[in-house]
Amino acid sequence: MATRHYDDPEIIGPEGTRERRVRRDFWRVAKKAARSVPFMDEVVAAYYCAMDPKTPVKVRGTLLAALAYFVVPFDIVPDFILGLGFGDDVTVLAAAIAMVRSHIHDRHREAARKALAEDGGA
């Protein structure tokens, strides 16, 4: 069977490693990106939604793929380029969040608010 373009794990890794990578690297990258991502509160809520075992598998997969792209240092526009680096990440995150917004609940947003407040805004 031919591999479809969205099955290619080259950038974000095989499905089984996405959650581990996101759990390991999310907060480090979020702190660096906080000023570049205008909706960081929603990104953090998406993180909590993706880690929530009550979230449907397809929604978790969508969010984990987008969050894995966010934390991977090798992407289309390198994150260290000032002003542009997180632009592609923001686009991917915004699209994924828009697709699954109805699954990001108040409990995820509350956890995000608490985490951001504790860390001074990421």
C-alpha cells in the first residue's frame, strides 16, 4: 500500500513517540514561544486536552501531531529566526485547534490558566 503524505512521520515522528516528545519538550518550547504566539493560552489548553484520556483518540491524535510539530526543532522555518520562527508553528496550531475546538473544555482552559499564572505567563 502506498504511503499517503500525511502518514509520513519524517518531521513529527511515529505516532507512538509524539506524546512522549510533546510531554518532554512542550513547556521548554512554550516558554520560548510565549511572546510569539498570540493565543498561547489556547495552545496550553490544547496541550491539556491532548493529555486528557477522556479526549477522543482522533482529537488527541490531531492535537499531538500539531503540538509535536510545535516542539520539534527542525521544521519549515527554524524557530530561532526572530519574528518568523514560530510563524509556521502558529499556523499549524491554529488550524488544529480550530478543527477540534469543541473538544477543548473549560477544565482544559482552567488548567492552562493555572499553569500560565504559576509560570508567569509561560
